[in-house]
Amino acid sequence: MVATEHPSVLLSIVELGGYPNFTPLYQRAGFQVMVEHNMRKALAAIKKKKPAVIVAEFNYQSDFRDRTSSLESMLATAQHNPGTRIVVFYEKEVAHQFEKLRAGHSIDAAFGFPIDEAELETCIRGFR
């Protein structure tokens, strides 16, 4: 009996959006795509589905008392899934805040807006 290869799961967390829908790109790269628009639901999906790749936004929030964004909660949850690759989109205006966060967490790739689709696709394909 030959085992059939199941596509790896890519979880796309789109909280604010405002950029192209990259789902077709992720699918072309060979991933089964899940999209969540709420971080709490995304955290549950990470625990349940154990995605191979997570693509999320860094949405800097200066009013958080003990962190800079909900991305930190996602990174803490994802660290329990060794091998999960993390890709983050960020606004260039808050790059300095993102770099502070990145210094303490494992992030495999980061893209400032506007996202170069060819570079993103090359990156995502490299995670297969």
C-alpha cells in the first residue's frame, strides 16, 4: 500500500489585512491553507493542526502593558511545535519595534510592506 502525501498546513493569520490575498500563492507552493482573522482562534488552530508554516502580521500596539503585539502570544504557542516556520509581515514605520521582538524570538522570514510576491513565494516554497 502506497502512502499518499498530504499537503502541509500553512496557517495565515490576517488580523488587519490591507494587502493582497496570498492564499493562491501558498497553494501553488504546495500547502493546504487555513486562514484565521482572530488571534485566539489562530492559537487554537496552532495547537490542534500543528501547521508547518505560520504567516502572521506584526501589529504594533503601544498600549499593551507587557508586550508589543498579539504576535508574541502566537510565537509563544508556536514554539511548542518544533519545526514550524514563522513568516511575519510588518509596517516599515515600526521596523525598530519589530526588530526588538525578533531579537528574542525565532522568526524564519520577515517582509516589510509592500510585500514582494516573488520573494514571498520563493521563501514559502523553501519551506516545503
